[in-house]
Amino acid sequence: MYSLVKKNIIEKKLIEPGDNILLGLSGGPDSVFLFYNLIKLKEMLSFNLYASHINHMYRGEDAMADEEFVRSLCKKHGIKLFVKRKNATEYAKELKVTEEEAGRVLRYTFFNDNLKEVGGGKIALAHHLNDQAETVLQRIIRGTGIDGLSAMSFKNNNLIRPILNVPKNEIMDYLHANNYDYCIDITNSQDIYGRNKIRLNLIPYLETFNPNIQNSLYRMSQAMERDKKIISKYVELKFNEVLKKKDSNTITLCLNKLKDMDEAEAGRTIRRGIEELKGNTVNIEMKHIDSAIELIRSGKTGKKINLTEGITIEISYDDLLINKMVENVPDFEYNIVLSKLIHIKEVNKYLFCKLIEPKDAVIEDKNSINIDYDLVKGDLKVRNRRPGDKMVPSGMKGSKKIKDIFIDLKVPTKERNSKLIIADNENILWLEGFRIHDRYKVSPKTKKILNISIGRQNE
């Protein structure tokens, strides 16, 4: 078995020399099997090995015994161990999800935090062939497509599964042949969870039709994985064709181009946008994609649908916006001090104002403007919008409501409270991303120029 794990790691390039590998170590037979194989390969392949253990605290003394076993095992072999205790049942209530989903979120969050601490790397998971078969069946029961049937991969971003093609019985044979101890979770033998019912009841029944059903399901998952890769390349091309812009909270797609696609292309493209924003497509179902397709057909600005986990899709003029919901931006106001960098924490933007000579003035851009400083009345402030705000845009005679300016500029509603407004005691001098007030523009008579620049921390 050592040779098969080694073959997987080398041929599939799961681990490279110098990698930091963090093993999810529960203490059960699967993770202990992977632990010993990685220990044997560590020096040969020149990687660093760490381990993480989460005590979900819902099995009382048994859970504490598992934790102590893992601590002892890592200490014996000189492996740095990270341990976290968190009640999965209570956490599920906090997140309003199932215990299984809460446990998954808890594990991967903790694992990634540990990776950051050691300087990055990969997370090694002990999913094996039987786990893959169960996953395929679970997704068939729920309803799935090619992506779902491909189930788990040997490598997915920073996750690696070096024993995905190893049957459970061979894992147990290896542990017993080498007299390696491991822990037993008695809840795995109780049909109280969906996966347990598949493993304990459905698979034995299917084996009466095909004794090798688990191998067959594994082979099917690998065939679907190959097909998925071909489809993904095409979808990536279509996604880049319609992508207009993206940031941490919004993916903006061209609505008209989406309308020109057939439903399958549009659906896959939207799903790719959700993945770009969310980091994965967990809990994104066909009903969510169908709702998005219906939204595209309607083409009505302002119409919005809620999907899952805070993901929304809405139409904004010629754009389809895929949004990650964030907390509403509260009202804020800061006094401006010249030549001092101001951090507006509510929107994570920075403002810098300085006086310059007219001869030193440079061409303005959307994030930097110049105004006639001698025309400023009283104190300068930076804030976000308020009801009734208005200004006289440069080149215009009459005033215009800030709300109407946002509409004209097609600024999505959710972004409007994040836009900065520079004002003195009488007027709005500048709306971020728009023109300055007509009264304050620089002229040949200007003696002092106030330069105002807006940026983010990494700019």
C-alpha cells in the first residue's frame, strides 16, 4: 500500500519538494493510515508534515480519548499538531445548517488557519475509494449532473487526497498487519446520518446486484472527472467573454451576451461566476441556476433573487450582478485634515488631501481631483450620502440630486452608501467617481489648489 500512495503522490503531483502538508488527523483508521504513509514518504519527497485535529465534543469521553490518542501519536513521531475544541451541534445551530455541514465548515476553516500559520501549503485528507462511492450515491439521490458525479478529486486547489483510490478493506489490512493503533467512532456504525445509511444499508443492498459496486462507482467518478475538465475549459472561455469586472463582493456579467447564450451555456457561466465569488459551488443546486435563467429572461432592472449562503443575483441595467451579501454600510462622517491620511474604516478606503501650486497640478483621474481651495467655505468633511443630497455638477447651471446622479451612472443600489462625498459647510464639492461642483473648479484665477485623492490600502 505504501507503493500505491507513493505512486499517487508522484504521478498526480500532489506533493512537491518543500511543500507544507497539513494532515486532517481524526485518529480514525483512514487518517492514521495516511499519517503513517506520509511519515514514510516525508524524507524521501522532502516535504514538511503537520497535523490538525478537531474535537467536536459531542461524543464526551470518547472524543477526549481520540484527542489524547492523536496528541500522543504526533508527539511520538515529532509532528507539530494543531488542536481545536468546538461543539459541532451548537455551531450548527449558530450557522443554521446540519451538523455535517457545520463540521465541514469548522474543519476547513481551522485547517486553512493552521496553513497560514506555517506559511501556506496543502491540506491532506484521508478520503478513500469507499468514501468516493458513498459520495457519488449521495449526490445521485439528491439529483446531480456531471460535476456532482465526478465527486471528490485527488487534487482541488489546496486540498489533496492521496488515498482516494484505496479501498477501505486494504486500509484495515495494512493497519492490522503493522499493528498500528487507531480510534473507533461508534457513531459510524449507527444509521443516524444520511451517509451512514448509504454505507450501512444501501451499498450492501446494491452489492447483491454487483459485488464490485463501489469500484464501479469509483470508475464512473473518474470518467466524469475527465469529462468535467473538458467542459470546464469551454465554460472558462464563455465566462471570460461575459465578465465585465469583479471584486471581492460582486461579479459583473454582460446581460446581453448571457441572453445570446443557450440555457446550458448561460447556466454553466452563472455557476462559474458563483464559484468565482464564493470559492466553491457547495449547496448551489439546479433550482438556483434555473431561477437565474428566468431572471435573465425577464431582463428587468432592479429585480433580484436570493440563492443560498448570502449569494444574490440581480439585474442592473445592462449587467447581471452576482453578489455576496455584506453588512449594510452605516452612515459615517470624518473631519478632513490637510496632509494627513484618513482611513474610512466603514468602506476600507483612504483619503488624502493636500495643497499644491497651480503649476504643479496634474491631470485628474476618477480617483483624484483638483478644486479651488480659496472657494471652500468652512470645514471640509468626508462622508457618505444623506437623504436630499444634491450638487451642481461642473458644466451645469442647476443642481441635481445625488440619487439621480447614481441612477444616471447606473451605480448599483448596494454600492451607493460606499461612495465618498467631500463637502464643506455649504456644498458637496465632489462625489467619488463623478464631476466636482461647478463653483469649485480650477480657473486661471486660482491661487491655491486642493488635491483630493481616494484609494484603498493596496493602491
